Amino acid sequence: MPHRLPELNAFLDAFHAAILARAEPGSPADAAADRIFSALAEPAAATAGRPKRLPICRHLAPALATAAAGPAPAARLAAAFAALEPHLTWETRANAAEVGEPFQSGHGNVFIVGPGRLESRQDVWVGVSLMAPGITYVDHHHAPEEVYAALSPGGWRQGAGPWHEPGLGGLIYNPPNIVHAMQSGDAPLLAAWCLWAG
């Protein structure tokens, strides 16, 4: 069986616990998490990557401090991410240059589990997104369903619906192919996400 980095194992355990703390039993988020974390029980091959930070990471420490002061599951997830983060490669969204500023330099993502990532697999994708204050993450959609755990204040929207604030530790479930976006307010936005692509 492939060996999983201990920091990654701790992060995945904390992420699962954070979702279970908030998901209604039998809800779409609960069902998606069951599929995702059942698959993750079997580690996949590790991929050697080159850790890299972007300028947006100057907002990471205050975002983690906010999460640390929140509910226990969110604080645990933030601490686990802080331990894992030195192994990760930060990047911007593929179309960031087309979207332009302030989005291009105002956001960063780490893709932790997925094709060619720290743990390389096709069935599950896991990552974390960080945004500077006052940034809206562009409308986007994808075939896999998705669950976010909010580790900061921030707004979330699906389709043409209204913006809503899930609160620190709150969950956001995005059904397959729904258009969605998120935005930060006066503070950085930090969120962990997982997608079922199996």
C-alpha cells in the first residue's frame, strides 16, 4: 500500500471531521463526504512536487488565526493545514490572466489530492483556496460535486441566487455543474474543498 505523508493524513482526518460536524445526516453534503472519504481511506501514490508560495500567502497567517479562534473542528482543520502547507505548491486559476486584476494576484489555490498532485488520483480532488480581502472568485462550474468547509468569513453564491454567509466552519455543497462563486469581505477568505470525480 502506498505511504501517505503523516501531515496529509492528519489534514484529511480533520477535514472529514469538520464536514461531519456540520453536515445533516443524509444530506447531499453528507453523502458526498461519505463517497470522498471512503475512497481516501486507501492512499494513492505520492507525487514529488516542488513546494512554492505566491505573494497571496501573506494573507495566510491572519486567515489561519481567524480559523484558530473559531469552532473546534474548523480550528483543528486550520492547524492541520498549517502543518501540511510547507509541502504544497500554490498556484492561480488557469484563466486568471484572462480575468485580470485584482483577481489574478488576489487569490491562490493549493491542489493537494488529484491528478498529478501531492497524492495523485483521479477519483477525488482536495484543495484549499485563499483570497485577499475584497476579491470575488470568478463564476465557475465543474462536473464533480463539491463540498467546501469555510475557514473564514466570506460570501458564497450559486447560480443567480443571493450571496449568503455560511459562517466559520460552515459547509457549502455545490451539485454537479452548478455555477458558483465566493467573495471575501474585509478579511481574507480561506476554505478547504473536496470533489467527488469517481
